[in-house]
Amino acid sequence: MNENNRQNTESIQDIVKEIDKKQIVLPDFQRDFVWDESKTYELFDSLVRDIFIGSIIYGIPSFEITVREIDTRPRKSKGKKREALKSLFFTKEQINEKVKIGKFRAVLDGQQRITSIYRALKKIDNVWLILKEDDEIDGDKDFNEMSLEEIMHGFSGKQSDSRLSINVGDAFEMIENKMREKPLQEKYFNSLDFVQQLDSENIDYYFERFLIVVGKLQDLFKAEKMVSYFLLDMSSEKFALFFERSNSLGVRLDFIDILVAKLNSGFRLRTELEKLKNSTGYNIEREILVRTVAFIVSEGQHVDKGYILSTLTCEHFNLYWNNICKLYINTLDFLYKNNFIMTQDWIPHSNMLIPLMIFLENLPNKLFNQMNEYQLEFVRYWYWGSIFAQRYTGGATNEIIILDSKVLTLIAREEKIFNESYFKDFKIVFDQPEDLYSFSKKGSAVYKGILTFINYISGGLTDWKNNSKILFNEKVDDHHIFPKAYLQEYVSEDEDLTYIDCVVNRTLVPKITNIKVGKNAPDKYLNELYHKNDKLKESLEKHMIPIEIMDGVYNEFFSVFIEDRAKKIFQCIKKHIIDKKDEIKETYYKEKKKSIGNNIDIFAIYNKKVINAKFNRETQEVFLDGIKYKSVSTAAVEAKKKISGKDTATNGWVFWKYKDGEKDKPIKELRY
């Protein structure tokens, strides 16, 4: 275990000092301070009683990050808007320097506790220690020998006029203000409400007690073992993972929140996402946008959170953001208009948007209407085949995103796929109608896929109330065709009851249409709808529901209904996806020419000098002066550096060229 990662202890006094020196800060993505005063009183009560308050967890960021100070603003009052908290941006180098000269750290867990302590000791919040009266204290013990717990009545937000009270902030302030007893008495003691009511002969008695308790509080603040903490020296990926796995009070934090804090100096990601949502009305899946930026910046090599947090900068987002947003919106529009999706909530795999966005990026004029039938046929097979083969379910999603993005780039350029094993990935997880019975969980991509595939085949599902097409992002429910209450009352076969929630007994209808059917048989509630919509049978056919259901023929034969509808759905999937596999491979696969070889000669001309290297077409690596570079752009930067001595950002796919007969062509022609 890293030595820093072991449990340590520190004093409350040290925490306050480090906050004042801005050595303890909050990551900008942390939620606001929300504790009310009563939680602060409980916290100090626990400290006095030596009750464990939980460990504070700090982190040393290994990447640039925007941080903010501990919240020292007055608490909210009606009609007043509080100032925004100040943010500070630190580069990785600045963080390293601050760590060297001090104890710079960011609060990962324990913000509410640390902020409460700081606000109380700085008198931003008033926290009063109220003492017991004399008759409540054990008279056999010397007051000076008693613990704070023994003489404490409790903590409050205001002093008591009937008991001696001490503001914990005053006690802390006295540590620094080493005043003589007389001025100390005048400043802190004489003004107390309780003291104002004392007879002159009791003043000295209670002032002595005041000093004793102040000393005990100061000892509490100075105690090195008062607060336990962990200091985590962690990579950006672990930093994000910590927050994903330690969400407290249901507050969702993920690696995008870390990225927001990292980019804030030059790109307001949270603001841009809000603007996009407000201008389109769409639910914006920020992770999809960010991963697409990563794919483009890394030249098709990375979409993982580690790369995103360690490499992406505000310059990348300023450069690519507007284009990525257009690709995202246009892709959603295409999917809805062509009935691949009904609503965003029912997209089986949101990550599949990324390859489609890259596909669009490579189409002529970046328009889906420039796509030909050759390209549409592949997109159609790829989309449904990936869902029903569960290609995006599991731990290798990032690799699948990258692979599919590269393949769809080839299709957008009307090129062939050279990887024969790619087609083996499309192994559909069901091969007979009965297999559909097992899909009953709403969160399952196959479950969502089956219901949205019905929407696709039908040309768009229609509302049972009026036969109108269901609008994009309209709230829809996966309605039970045979109501649960009806089946539980009238169907006795245990086998039948197991199919109640299966996808075959479900269809998507608007929430407003999903009427309370109670224990009614399907024919009864459907005929009630039929009186309002005489085109209901057309709508049922679109939903792949046998129209005989309206005649009551299935009322006592639920298992027969399930069997008939499963066959109907399965036959469509078989026709359009399962049986297409060989045809798709024959059309879109092309075997690599063995004669080309993996390594080819490439060159570049820079400052009138020729640079020669080798390029591996399969691994996309460049060999320059005996050194292997995994990135063609990194190799280009090194090549230019050898000539000019300067680091210059370069697009390697354009910089390096190869001979194609008599023509010099950029190696981007060989990409993928």
C-alpha cells in the first residue's frame, strides 16, 4: 500500500490553518455545503464525546483541475442571492509545486464535516458550548479535572442566559490572540448574557470556570488524533472511480464531473451542455459527446475515461465541440425519423450513437441524406445485429465503440471491411421464438431492442387512442397487453403466469394511453378504445398484436397468444437480421491483398528536407530511425523536432505520405 494511503490523524487546528493557507481545497465538481446548523451541533457533540465522526479522505490530483475554497458565505436568507464561490485553476505543474512546498490536497469525502468545523471556529456560524449548572455536576470531583463531556450540557446556535456559554469560535480565536486575563475577560466574558445577570461576587468564580473550559476546548482543537484521514495520491482515472463508487446521499458523480473541473479554465462544459439542452429540448448524454471528442482527438485509438481525464484539454473541446454537437443531434434525428428509436429513454445502447456519429462525420457534407442504399443496408444490419447479439453488453464496450467507429468509417467511404472475424461478432442470442420468453427485464438491451424493433418494422408505432404516430421523447410505457391483474385472477397455470412480464406480453404506448385496465380481459378494454378510434386494428397490427385478440379468442388462452405473437416477432427478426448475416459478409467483406505486406515506405518533406520512415498498415505504427511510435502524429512531431528542434503539433495522417504509382498520397488513404 502507498504510504500516503494509510490512515493518519490531524488536529482541528491544523485543518483550519491549512484551509486558511488554501492548502485544503474542494474540487469544483463537489456539491455545495448543505448541512444545517443542527448537524454542526451534533458534530461538535461527537467530538467532545470522542465518538468517531468518520475519516476525511483527501486526494492529490495528478492532473490539472479547477478547485474552490471552503464555503465561508453567510447562510441563505430570504430574498438575498449569495455570491458565487471563487474558483481557482491549477495546472499539473502548479499542483506538484504546491505539494512540494506544503500539504496541498483536495477534499474527496468529508466536505460537510470540514466546512462545518471551519465555519464554527471562524464564527461564520455561531456554535455555543452550553455548560451544566453546578447542581448537575458531580460535586465530589474537581471541576478542573473533569472532562468536557462531564461538564457539557449541549451545543446550540445561541448562548444561554441561565447557563455559562462559550462560543467555540471565541475559544479558537483566543489560541492566536494571546491576551492577558483582563482584556480577555472584557472582550469575551463580560458580554455574555449569563454573566450580565451575575452578582459581582460570582464574577470571579465563573470567570475561572470560563478559562478552564476555554483551555479544554483549545486542547480539543490541538489534539493531533482528533480527526482521522486518508491521503490518496491517485491517478485521474482512480480519482474518478473513487467518486463513482462513493456517491453519498444519492448524489451522482462520475468522471465527467471530474472533467468539468479540469476544463473550467478554458471551456465551461457544464454551461455548454445546458445550452445544448435548452436549444434542442433533447436529453443530452454528456458522456457520449465527450467520448466522441476523445475518439477524434486520439485518431480513433481511445474513448476510455483514463485517456479522457489525462489527455483532453479545453483546446480540444473548443476545437471540436460545435461539430460534435451537430453530429449528436443529427444522429438522433436520423434514428427517430427512420424509426430506429422512439424516445431517448428507449435507446437500447446509447454508446452505439458514437460509431453512428463518426459514420456521419465521414459521409459527404456530413449529411445522412447523402447515404446510399449500400450504406443504409449495412447500418441497418449493424444496428439491430449489435443489439440482438449483445455486442455492447459487457466489459469491452470501449473496444467495441472503437472497432465499430472504424468499420463505419470504411462504410461511409464506400470501402470494404478487411477483418473477417468482425462478422463473427454478430451471433444473435436467440434462435427460436420461445427464446423471447426469457427477456422480461426493462433494463435489458435486448428487451428494449425487441420493442423498438417492432417500432422500426411497423414504420413507427401509433397511439391506440387516435392512431397518430408516437412523438419523439413522448413519455411511453411498456404496457402489459394481457393485464397482470386479469391473469392473476383468471389464469391458473403456473407456466402461463411466468410469462406475465415477458417482452412478448408488452408493447410501447404513450403513458396517457396506458389506461387503468384493472382486471379487464384484453378484448374488453381494447373494444372500449375501439369505440373512440375505429382504426385501432391497424394500430394493433403495427404493434404485431394479432387482431383476433379483440374478439376474445385469446381470453382463456394466454399461452397461445404468447406463442403466436412470439412467432410473429421472431420471424421479422429472422428475416431482417438473422438470415442476412451471410449476405452482409459477402457484400461488405474484402480479403486483404497479401502482396502489399504490412510495412510500407513512407516519407515527409519538412524545411526542404526529406524524412523517411516505415508504416505498418495493420498496427498503424510508424518506425522512425529504429524507434516504434504507436501514433503517426507523435512520429511526425518527433521527425520535425529532429530537424527544427521544436515541438510542433502535427496531423501525422496528412504529414506522412506514400507512393501510389507516380502519385504522392497522404497515409490517411490507408487508414483502417
